[in-house]
Amino acid sequence: CVLFLLALKLICWVVAEAERTGDPAKAAAPLKLLFSRPYWDAVDVPSDKDEAERTRQQLREETEQSRKLALDALEEVLPCQAASYFLQPEGYAGLVGALCCNAIAVVYVSPLVQHILQVDAMVDCSERREAVAALEPWIR
């Protein structure tokens, strides 16, 4: 789900803002103000009661798996007071649910495209040549 990627990007933004301003509460405030409910309660589910519950359970599991991946990805900056709420099960589910409730459409640039653009912008050095060589199979 693209909302999981967007949630991770916003958590990274909170971490960067907290480091820049030195005020974790101020950094997290904009995201905490969003209308929020757990992701599995924010999406449309089938009208059949049993199918709806299976869908919600699947969304709970996917959300938790995504949260764990986010924790792994942010391991080097943890603990971070500003992001800690959003990395707890309830906070993460609420953030993804808020994105679902507050977004009409999400267009997210492919991480591979972003990486290629970053490598392309590097000055010519051995690291850039290594990165280009590593990307070649993906580009051709």
C-alpha cells in the first residue's frame, strides 16, 4: 500500500524536523492534528460481515508488518522522541489511517527513480561509478 511508504516518509520528516528544531513535540504536532482512526477502520470493507472482518484482520497484519519494517529502516535514528508515538502500533495505525482519511489521491515517485536521480547528481568519484555499475542491470 502506498500509504505505508508515505507514512514512513512522514516519520522521517518528523525525525529531521526534531533534529533541526530541537523540539520533538513541535515536530510531531502537524501529524498529530490530522483526523485519525486506525487504518483498518478507515478503508471501505465488503458488506458481508465475515468478509469485512477478514479484510480488517488482513489490514491489521499488513499494517503491523509495515510498522516493523519501518522500525528496521529507522534503527539508526532510534530512539527518537518525536517519532516514538508514530512507531507504536496504535500511533502507526492511526497515521496510516489519517493518510487514508485525509488524502484523495497519492502519487509517489518510485524509490528506484529517486535513487537513480540521486546517483546521477553525485560528483564524479569512485562511489558514483560503483553506484552506476550497481544500477546498470535495473536500467538496461
